[in-house]
Amino acid sequence: MARDDDGTVAMPRLEDILRHPEDLDKIMGLKAEYSRKKAAVDSQLREGLRDQLETVQRSINALTEGQRQVSKTKDELQGIDKLCAESQTSVEDFSQIDKLAKVQRNFEATLTMKKGLEEFSENLAVVEDLLREDDDDLENQPNLLRAHMQISRLRDFRDEAMDQIRKAQDPSSEETLADYFQGLDGVVDWFDDHLGTACMNLIPLVQSDNPGMVVRLAVVVMNEEKNDQTVRALQEAQKDHQDLADRFKSMNVGPKTVRGYKEKFLQAIEFYAQNQFDATKEDFLAQPDNLDKNFRWFFNDLYTVQQGMQPLMPKKWKIYKTYTEIYHRMMHDFFIGLINDPELPADNLLAIIHWTEKYYKKMNKLGWKQADLKPNILDDREPELIRQWQNIIIRAVEDWTNRITETDRKGLVERIPDSLDTNPEGCFRTKTLPDMWRMLHEQIMASGASSRTDVVEGIIDAMFRVLKARQVAWQTLIDEECAKYKAPGGDLLDGLQLLQDWLVAVANDQIACIDDNEETGQLGYLSRFKRDFETIVDPSYMASRAIPELDALRDGYVDLSTHCLTQFVELIFAVDFRTTIPDFFTQKWYGDFAVKRITSTFEDYMADYSPVLHPSLTDILVEELSDELLVKYLSSVRNKGVKFRHNTDPYTDKFKDDVLTVFAFFQNYPDSFAGTIKMKWRLVDWLVRLLESEKGPALVAVYENFKTEYWDLQLSWVEAVLRTRDDFERSMISAVKAKAAELSVERGMETLMSKVR
């Protein structure tokens, strides 16, 4: 039983507890335990709800008190306004006294303005000297506070003067005055550069133990913040109570514009961090595994603020919280920008997914719980990102396979010379097969880095789909190319040999996928593929999903290899024997040595391709040659002009001669000959018996025995055989059909007669 980070207890899953029938005895105890846990959770929820209600109530009370204070202030201002109005009628000669007072105030203001204008250039020069001295010592800027004080006075004086001239509505004088104050703008920019340099180096200043500079910077920003607050308050008062505000001189003295130094200070924090984020991005894209090292500066900065900067800044700023919020938001934006990039490599995406947990652990050491950091660094998109990362791997597998398939298609369709390769044993192979399996191995290794069995299993499923699709694609492509030579008029020899080479190479490839050598311990590609992923997936997945898929792939490789050899043989018959097969059983057949020419061609092909064919496929090729020849031989009863004459044609001797000629060739392959070939060629004997049997019951008995032994014997072929007899009568077919209707034979494995029609 484990305890989660939030303090709750994580109960084991029921499927892990109730594995055996006797575990049912645990149900009552589990029920009591879950009830206790539910009661504890309910108690926590009630306590949390009570805290939230108390917080809301305090907020409502604070708002109510604020409204009361605003109303009280409004009443007091109205009282003051009333007293002022009443005083004008209670004092004799008030209007004259008021007029004289205004004259005196205006005179004093004029003298002050005159003196300020006369001393403006001199005061500006003093500030320039201070800034010039600081240019030589930007790390300390000893004159920062004096320069700020002088500039603030000059700016306030300029704002007051410009405000007065605007009220006088004298455009020409306003332009003259603006020209007079023009030099102040350059000095302000100069000062702002100094202040901005200090702000951009705030972290290094603390790290280099320069608290004096940090404090001076804080004092400047703090004073500017107060001035901005005053200006904003005045602007609000003037907006709501313009008449009342105009009557009080104190409300019209001081700064007139918001200068925004506090906002610039916060922007400098962000700019400083952004430069480091940009550098980190370049390093991360180049080396995703070094993300922890690349972000070391991030946590060092926050630690510096926590330990060294907080005592130097105004408490109300909550500078550590401010820094953390800015840095966390930028970290969030940094990663969201990356994960939204469709071109982000899979390795980088996985590093980001793994980084989340490390990030919150490091922030926890700095005093910040995950719940305190908003928004979530990845917007709670981890499940989506896992699927996205999985899809990147799957898309990479599919893209690689598509490129490999296209390369193979181009090499085969265009009959590109040197498009094939040979293995160390000299067997033909495609050049792309090792690349495909190497790619799958690399992607499995990459997927294993996710430490998520469900993700790996999804990727392996995709690989199964790709491998099966590749088998289908090969068969489709081979059928399309071979069909060009099998069609009428397709006897052109251009590219035929290279096509046959490809068929052998593809057949060899399929064997290489499943060829496990127990003596040497060398595994085929499929077994190595299984070995790569079986340790990183769930055992239940391995048993229920992977093993059946691997078996299906293994069967598919065998079938595809055999199909390639079948097509190879069919091409031989379609091209080499196109004019030979139609002569079987015709009059020309009796004086010809067609079967001998065929077996001689077989010998040539075997001599050419045995050295480049995988040894395990030799017997399969030989059996395919035998089967195809036998099917063509038996099917030749449909050749034009075939007629077997009992008294004049020595057809039985010719059948015997053909079979012996065939046996003479296939005996060179004793395993295949003795195992299957010799037995299959007994079908010629059945053909002879159909031709030789007496009409009536004897013929029907031959058919019955034939059908019993070969359940898939085609009645249409039997009818074609009977029609070639010179003593053919329709009653023969009727008798056979009648027997076929009443026969009930047991279906078994498909025999060669299913192909003879």
C-alpha cells in the first residue's frame, strides 16, 4: 500500500488482490477498508468546503467594508464642499480676499516657474555629469539615486510647465516650451538605459554579492511605483469628480503621467529569462537528453531570488512569488510552443513528457507545491502527448516502410539493373530488407524509453499492421508484374529474367525473416523482432496478442515465399512452354519429345537458380515444377483435336514414356520425389483407367474409386476425358453423373485435382 504525494492512500487494484477463489474471503475486509477510506475522504471534503466558505465570507466582509469607506469619503468631500460654499457668504469681502489670494499664489507660482526655467539647463547638466560617471561603473552606478532624484524633479517641473501652458491655450508658446525641454528626453533615455542594464543583470548582481546596487535599483522602482499610483488615483478622481479635483491645489501638484517603471522592471525579468530560454531551446533540440542540465539556470535563478534577493526588495512586492510566477508561465509557454510544433522529433517530445515530474519535484524543493503553480506546465495534456508521441513513432514506421516499399516497387517495375543484392552465401536478396528490420529495432528501442507498456504495445500493434501490409503489398505487386507475361501476347522476354531474379530474392527474404538456426544460435529477423519487445510489454499482451500475431506473420512469410516460387514456375510455363502444352495428346504428341524438352528446361533453370536460392526452398521449387507440369498435363485433355483411339493409337505407351521421362528428372531430388512427387503422378494412371475402362459399370466403378480417393475431383474434367475417347457415348456421362449424385465422400485436405478442371 503506497501513499500518494497529496497524502491520500492508494489502495491496490482489485484485480491484483482477487486473483484466486480463496481471495473472496477478503471481500468483507476490503469493504470495511474502502468504507473507512470513503469516510476519511468525505471528512476531508467537508473540511475543505468549510474553509472555502470561510474564505468567501471574509471576502464579502472586506468588500462591504470597502463600500462603506468609499461612501464615508464621499460624504466627507461633500461636507468640505458645503463648508467652502458657506464660508464665502460668512466672511466680509471674501471675494476680494479670494481674488488677492489667487493673485499672490499666481505670482509665487510665476516666480517659481521663472526660477525653474532659468536653472533647468544647469540642473540638466548636473544629471548628465552623474550619468557620465556611472557609465564607467555600470556594475555599481553609485549616482543612481541622485540622478533619479534630479531627473524626477526635472520631469515633474516640465510636466507642470507644459500643463500650465496647455491650460493657457497658447499653441505657439507650447511649442517653444517643448523645444526648451527637448534635452530632457535624451537624458531620461540615458538614465533608463542605466536602469535597464541593472534590471537585466539583477540575478548576476545578487550572485556576485552586490546588494547595494540591488537596493538602489529597488528604491528607484519603488518611488516610481508610488508616483504612478498617485497619478492613477488623480486620474480616477478627475474622471469621477472633475470640479472638486480642480479646486484643490494639492491634487494638481506632482507627477502628471504614468511612467511605468514597475512594469518595465517586470518586463526586464522576463527579457532576462527569455534570452536563456532561447539558448536552452537550441540545446534541447540538438540534445534532448540534456534537458535537466540545460535548465539548471532556471532553478539557480529562483534559488538566488529566494535566498539573496528577497531581503533587498520591498516586502509588498513578494519578489520571490513574482519571479516564480513569471518563470513558471514562461516555462509553460516554452513547452506548449514546442509540443504544438508538428515537426517536433519524438525524442524531444518524450523528454518533455518525462520532464514534468522532475520539474515539479525541483519546484517543491524551492517551496512551491504543484497546486500553487498555475497553469499546469503542460496544460494537463500528458495523456494526449503520450498518444502524440506514440503517433510520431508509428508515423515514422509507416513513412519508412512506405519509402522502402516504393524503392522496391521502382526496382521491380522498372527492372533496374543491380537493384538486388546477395547475402554471404550467394543467395539473391533485396537491398531493403535489412534496413526495414533495423528501422523497426531502432523504433522499438525508442519506444522502450517511454517506460509505458501500453504505449509500447500500441507501437508494436502498428508494426504488426505494417509487416502484414507489406506481405500483402508484395503479393499484389508480384501478381501484377507476372500477369503482364501470362496475358495473351505477353510472351515478350524483356525484363523476364530480372523479374524471375526478383521472385527468387523475395522468396529468400521471407525465409530470412523466419530462419532460426538452432545449431549456430543465429535468429531470423522475426525472432529478433520478438526478442526486442517481449521484455518491455505486459506478459498478458505477449500471450494474447503478440504470439498469435507473430505466428500469423510467420505463416504469411512461408505463404509469400511459396507464392513467389509458384509465380516463378507459372512464368516458365506461360513463356517457355506457351507453344508446347497445346500439343499434348494431339497427333503431334505421339512423335514428339515435348516432356523431354520440358524437363531439359527445368534442368537449365535449376542449374541457374539453385546456387542463388535458399537451400530450404529447393524442394519447394521442385515440387511446384512437378505440380504445375502435372496440372497442365492432365488439363491438356481439353486441347483442340485430342482423341484417343483404342485400336490405332499407342497412347498408353506414350503416357508411360512421359511419366518415366518426368521421373528421370525429379529423381535428382530424392527427398521430394520419394515423398510427394511420385505419389502425385499416379494421377496419370487414373487418367489412363478412365480412358481404358469398359463402358457401363466398370467405368462408373473407376470414377467412384477415383472420387473416393480424390474428393475434389472435378466432374467437368471427367466429362472432358470421356469425350476424348473414340467410343464416347452420352450414356457414359449420364452414368457417371448419376453415380456422382449419389456419392457422399468425406472432404479432406485439398488435393492436386482441385486445380485440374
